[in-house]
Amino acid sequence: LSSIGPCVSLPADVSTVAGVQGLAAELTRREPKLDILVNNAGAAWAAPFDEFPESGWDKVVDLNMKTPFFLTRELTPLLKAAATGHLAKVINIASIDGVSNNPQETYSYQASKAGLIHLTRRMALHLAPERIGVSAIAPGAFASSMNKEARDHADEVAGRIPAGRVGTPEDMAGAAIYLASRAGDYVTGATLIVDGGVTWARG
């Protein structure tokens, strides 16, 4: 969550609607408006097809797809309050695994990110008349606690990326700044792929 000015970070379990509502209520108590909302919370789960548990499905789909919808909905009044002289912005963090398949058995993750990409389009159409721009970023390999392979074996991963390297914080920051700024005001419902060419190399 961020607004023009200091970034606002509030602890909450946003995997449930009750947690989302609590977070939104607390932010509303602290701030009169919200210029930029980045839906970045996420989870992944891998298990063989025949053993994939319901808990692994629900945890991932709830956080990756349900939470961005309900959090954006709860914060829409604050986004509208900010959308006066400029557009307010919502940026959903998707994944290239929602665009093309990877070989890992991360069924709920890939489905949830594909769903988030389509949800971004639907939300964008609804919120555009309110001067709220909605778009998404689909990152490829970035070093993180979720992508431990890129974090711990960057050189090996880089060999499978056409650009020859894993992503850097500057790559994601540049994409987010573009979409959040005036430069991205005419981008509506689109998903910006930031992956060094991996999606197109997968075929």
C-alpha cells in the first residue's frame, strides 16, 4: 500500500475478507486518500498432480487472486478520493506463469496468476470511469524468498533467460514507476511482462 508521500505498511492477514476489511479500515483511519495500490502479496505451492492438497489450492488462490479483488474493492473509496487532478492507480503483481506454462507442478499458483491477469482486465474496465487505472506486472525470474532458485542459483537460471541474467530490483521498480506515473495513464487492463524474454522462449 502506498500513497504520494510516505509508504504506509500495515500488518494484517489479507488472505481472508475479514483481514482485508480490517486493513482497509485501519488505512482509512490513518489516510484520507490512496494514490497507488500495489497488490503484491503472494504464495506458491508445488506438489504432484495426484497428491496436490486442497490446502495448497486454497492458500494460494485466496492470497493470489481473491485478496487483490477484495482489497481493491475495500480501498476504492480512498482511490476515488485521490483521483482528482491525476489518476489513482492499482498495480497487480501477476507472474509469467499466468501467461505461459512452466514445467513445475505449481497448479494453483499458475491458475491463480492467470486468473489475476484476467481479473485485472475486468477490474480495469469497471474502474476506468472512476479515474482509477488498473494494470499488472508479470515478473519472470527475480531473486526472492519465493523464487529461491533465482536467488540461490542465479548463474544457472540466467542461462535459461534470453537476456542472460535474472531480474534486478531496478527492473521491477522501472516497470512499477511507469505504470504508476503519468506515463502509464493510457495503459488500461494490460499486463507488462518483465522477464528478459523467458515467456517468448517457452513457445
